[in-house]
Amino acid sequence: MAKTDQITLTQTRIADGWWEGVLGGAKGGSDIEAWYEDRQIAGIEVTPLPGKAGQFGVRVPIPAFVVNEGVQTVQLRLGDMALAQFTLIAGASPDEDLRAEVSQLRAELDLLKRAFRRHCAETSA
């Protein structure tokens, strides 16, 4: 969630090739832009939310040129204000990827826990 001068943009989900969120505190959302690197993403949909004055549903298509191996970030802006961003991670995890490292550490910790418990059981018997 981003908050800038009482304007908020909160992600609700990413599904079926669309980023979705709720814009609040703005008079309208037609000026929202999405940028990936130096390319603007077209096709943003902004619709008033029924029964919620001042709130708009925002849908941003995720085009094929954003889906690449590695970490890709799309920034959502209103004028020159950065409201939010979302990140996509795709492809093979490199060895230095933090999630791969955490997964490996968890596996090693589980191995150590089993060995320690076995050692305790053998020495206490």
C-alpha cells in the first residue's frame, strides 16, 4: 500500500494477467500510469466502486514484455507521485536468490534438528 497526500493505492490481487487494486482519496484515477523500465503500460482500467465514494477499482494488464526471467518491477504513478509497485519473479532461481538460500538453510536446519534429536535419544538411553 502506498499513501501520498491522503491518496492510497492498495493491491488486492494479481490474477489472470492483471494487477488489481483500490485507489482511495483521489478525485479520479484516469491519470494513473504504469511503467516497466522505460515503457509505459497501456490499457489501465479505473472504475468507481459502487457505494464507496472516492474509491476506484484499478486494473493494470501485465503485458508479455514484462514477463521475463529474473525480477521485474512495475511502478504505478499518479502524475509524478509513485503510488505503488509490484514485482514479478520468473524463471530458474539463481543460487544467490535469497529465497533459494532461505530454503536451503531450512533444509539444513531440519537435518541438524533430526541429528540432534537422534543424538539426545541415543545418549539418554
